[in-house]
Amino acid sequence: MIHLARKLSLWNYFALGFGTMIGTGWVVLMDDWLSRGGPFGAMLGFAIGGILLLPVGYVYGQWVQRLPDASGEAAYTAQVFPPMVSYLTGWIMLLAYFIVCPWEAVAVGKLAAYIFPRLDTFELYRVAGQPVFLPRLLLGMAVTVFLTWLNYRGIRASATFQNWATSAVLGVFLLLVVVSGQGGAPANLKPHFSQAPLLSILLTLQIVPYFVTGFESVPKVAEESHPGFPPRDFFKAIAMALLVGAGFYALAAGATSYIAPWQSLLGRRFATAIAFEQGTHLAWLSRLILAVSLVGLLQCFNGNFIAASRLLFAFGRRHTIPSAFASVHAIYLTPTVAILAVTLATLVGLLLGDALLVPVTEVGSMASAFGWLATCASFYVVEHSGTQRLVAGLGIGVSLLLLLMKWLPAIPGHFSFAEWLALAIWLTLGLTLRWRARAV
């Protein structure tokens, strides 16, 4: 069996899980969150979503102790379901990680252009009415190449970067919460919900899976734990990442709405930064938010890059896609072909520009919920303990609810034709790779 380097500690796993969740969404898309739920709807949506997903996190913690395999959901479902079901489950979950990579590559240009407006020059073309500018495109490509190099050089380099980025993001975020608490006003939170309370929470819950996807990235690098790593610590890392991540988003929505009237932020780019500058009259604080969001972008990009490349590597090792994807560098012990494949696909997605940002949120939410559902269902089948099956059953219920909120046309915010089309294209690509692997 092909092995990867074993270097990771508990803090490394937490930083990976947390960092895979927390990118620039809390700055770039805050206006969308508030338009969906208002302050209370957004806060309750993320808080409830984080708590409801604890049973799912528990199931992942149990699975990774029993089966520390980089293929994650594909390996778990293979224990009870037919090979095709197992493969498609893993392939859909891969979408949840991979789709974040071009998202972040696009977002870095959008973020930098807010600080340096001259980047919004040399328009190349338009996608869905959104311009694609050459400087922003080149910047996204440069960041992608940098993370490729970082991951190519070894998991230790990636983990060190993730540790530093996570510490920086959490430190600055705590400062922002304190500033908001001292300088904000309760009147800024009114009206508390953007629509009816239940609908406001529901519309936020629809996007929670996308933004908290990352806690289950821990099992994707379970094979790379240091030799003395206690197996029970996998669940500790998962639970820490899930709860801290969901709490981060809930507090971000609350702090932003408390420091400035939230309705004045709707339709504004980088609403979080605008709110703090508006509420404190401190331009440097706005720039600090943009700077730390850039750090968050890099940690989220890196975390999802790691998870996506490990899944591709594991699929190649299982021979469900061409075995070339399982190639490992002789010195760095990294999955080189899988890393380069994620890089190439990210660069292709980057060409779509800003038109990619909001739609991929919807597709990513569905992909995550599907993977969680399959993982909990497979655990329910193999487990004989009544208590364990109860927890798995709760995970199934929560995951199924999140999935149906994207599939059922009667629910606001359901999949559009474009999102169904994107999913169909992804599944077709996966089936093609599987067919080629079987044909060899």
C-alpha cells in the first residue's frame, strides 16, 4: 500500500479543519448572509447548524478511528454499499472541497481589487455579465501556483502555514468582536430578521453546509498523523473545528450588524469591512479586516486543496480512477499527480471570474450534505450499539434535511437549472474517469 508522510498533531488537525471552513465568505458575502436572514436569522442559522452537525462530526470521528483512509466517505460507504455508490459518494464529496479552490482563487482578485482599484483594468471578457480582468486573473493564478508549490514540498510545510494562518485569523477576529461590543448599538440590529423568523433561519441554514464544510477534512489526512497520535483525538479535532467554525460565523454576523445598521450594508461589497469603518471611523481597521480575510482566504484555499488532492490520491490508489493519481513523490512523500490535477482544474475554474462566487455556494452545500448523509447511513448499518445508531440516525436526519432544502422546488433557495447542470457535468466527468480506469 502506498503511504504518505506522517507528521500531523492535534493542533495541525484543528487548524486544517477550521482553516478549511474559514475563508473570505464572512467578508465577501456578508451582505448575502444578512439579506437571507438578518442579524438574528444569520446568527441562529449558523449556531443551530453547527450544533445540529455534531452527530455528523461524531460519526466521522468514529469512522476515522476504525478506518483511517484518505478516501474518507468512499471508504466508509464501501463497507456496506455497492462499489458504484461508494465511488459516486466520494466523487460528490470531492466536489465540496475542489469547488472551493477556484472560488478562493477568484475571491483573492476581488479582495485585492477593493484595496487596489487599478486591478479592475484590462477587461478580457465577460461571464454571465461579470467582467474578468487580466490583473485579477494573474493574481489568482499566482496564488494557486504558490499553494501548489507549498503542497508539493510536503505536508509539514502546509501544516505550518495552516497553523500560522489560523492563529492570525482567530486573534484578529477576537479583536473585532471586542471593538463591536464596545462601539456598537442594539438599535443597529433592528429589524432582527430580514423576513419571517423561521424563513430567515431556513434561508441561512441552506448555505451552512458549504461554509462549515471542513470539519470532515480531518479524516482525509488521517494517514498522515504522527506515529504516536491517539486515535480518539481525531474526534476532538473534528468537534473543535466544527464548533469554533460555526461560532465564528455566528459572531461575525452579529458583530457586523451590531457595529453598524445592517440594512445599510445590503448590496455592498465587503460589507464587514465597511461596517467596522462606518461604525468606528477607523480606516485602518477596515484595512486590517481585508488583510486578515486575505490570510483566511489562503488558509481556506490551502485546506481545501489538501483535502481535494488527498481524495484524488486515494481514488487512484483504489483504482476507481486512473492509478496515476496515486503517484507519490519519492522524497517529499506527497501525492504529486493529484496535487497537479487540482491545480489545473482550479486554474480552469478561475477563468469563470466573479460569476462563480455565489452559485458554487449552492452546489457545494448540496455536495457536503450528501457526503455527510452517506457517511452516517453507512455507520448506522455497520454499528450494532443502540446509542451509536441513535447518534447516526440523528446525523442522517440532519443531513437529509439539509439535502432536501436544496433539492425540493417548493423550498425557497432550491437548486436552479444552472446548478443541476453543473452537478450533472461533474458526475459525467467522474463516470468518465471511472470508465477509463476500468478500461485499463
